[in-house]
Amino acid sequence: MNEQHEITDLSLDTLLDNFERRKEDFRYNGCLITSKICLDKKARRQLFRKPVRLNASLIILCSKGSISLTSNQTHYTLREHAMFLNNPTAIIQGEAYEDAEIYVAMWPDMFIQQISVDIKLMTGLLLKVDKNRLLYLDDKEWDDIIRSFEDICTEETYRSDKFTSEIIRSELRLLIYRISRVIDHYTDISDMTPNMLPHDRHERYYERFMQVLSRHYMQERSVGFYAGQLNLTPKYLTTVIRKASGRTATDWINGFVILEAKNLLKYSSLSIQEIAYRLNFPNQSFFGKYFKNHTGLTPSAYRVSE
């Protein structure tokens, strides 16, 4: 049976309070951009040693060695020139680090709006991140993104300069656009079904749906609730979500709930009844039937499975 830990819902502010303060790193409005981090024994013990869920986007770039980690029960190994993207709803845990050197960026959901990133350019990227969490960059892509990291951290030393604030905002936008370009580049549109080809309106609804879903999936499982939040009919919401992602709204809702249930069963010491209540099921029996219908296993059987 896997060793169980409580899943920590960790705010970015709390993480930053506990993250070693280095003068060469950059912090601004809840955002962290690091210069190169060499993962010594102390750092390895602290970096996502237990499963955590951040209320922030997380990007890890590996410049040397390797890192093994788990995000939402999928295992990833980062090697040289790897870029890993973890969204705010995903549970992440570090597993092994071999002579690794990394760069880390973290920012809260509203940060890209605070620095005036053009949201229209970001349309569809959330779907692409869901499909491609681990990317390997070519030399040009790698150099461009690392240069942005280093420029941002270097600019931190000019805090008293009256131009610094605008320069930093510009450099942060540049970093986000460069990362977005790489995500966009590595998604092969030809691999998508005709119903998944981009349509701006459908993708906008999809992104709004995913934002609402990430906030409410532990309490709400009905398509009607999410349709109401987006001022759409349930039928229309189902249609646009299917066209944007190839999956129905119900599929996404069930996927979020089942993944959360699996994480709680594997990583927490909560009883099955407590998990049922946390996920807003009326009782343990109802939760058990729902879980088995979607996974083929009872919660108890899943908890002891490898």
C-alpha cells in the first residue's frame, strides 16, 4: 500500500514565505521567477516532497540532470531542455532529483491580466497545456526563455530606478509570450479531430468553463450549474465544449471529480466517508457507486491498488 500523506492546498503566498529567499530571484505581486537553482540535498528535501496543490501556475525548466515528479498521478521525467507546466488544479509531488539544475516560475491566476497580457492571444492555450505538460525545447527556444528569466532577475537590482517597474512588466509579458509560443508550436493541429479545430467563440467558452469548473467541481457536478454560471443553456454548453475539446461538459466534470477522488484515496489519510463528504456526495454508498461506475473499482480496492 502506498505511503499516504495529507494533500496540502498551498497558497502561493505561503509557498513563497517558505521558499528560500535568494537575492538573485525576482518576486513581484505574488509572482516568483528564479535564477538557476542547484538542487542540493536541502533543496531536494523541500521541493514538493509531499503532494501539494498550488493556487498558481507552475513552470519548471530543467537545464541539467533530471527530475522525476508526479502531477495528477501521471509520472514525468524532466531532463536537459525540458519545460514542465503544472496548472493550479493539479496535485504535484517531487520524487527524485539527479544532479539537477532548474529554473522555476510561479504566478497566480490573475497575474497575466495584472501585467496586461493580451488575453486574446492566449485563447486555446489551456487546452494545449492539458495535452502537453512536458515539452522539450530546441536550442533557440531554450535560449530565448532562459534569457527572459535572467533579464527579469537582473532587472531586480534596479529597484530604485524610475523605469524599472515598466521594464519588468514588459519583460514578464515577453516571458509569458515566449512560453505561450512554445506551447502553441508543440501542439500539432493536424492531430486534432475536425470537431477540435479552433473556433474562437468555442474556445473562449471552454476556457471560461474550465475556470469555473476548477473552482466548483468539489461541490457541483451538474451541467446545469456550469451552464448557469456562463449564462448558457445546458445543451448549448455541451455542444460548444465538445466542439472545443472533443469531450462533453459531463466528461470534464466527472474527470475532475474522479481525479480528485483518486488523489485523496492515494495520498490522504481521510476515510472513504470523509472523502465522500468532501466531494459533496450525500453518503459513502452513493460515492462508491459513482466511483466504481467510472473506474471499475470500489474506492477501497483503488486505495490498496498499486
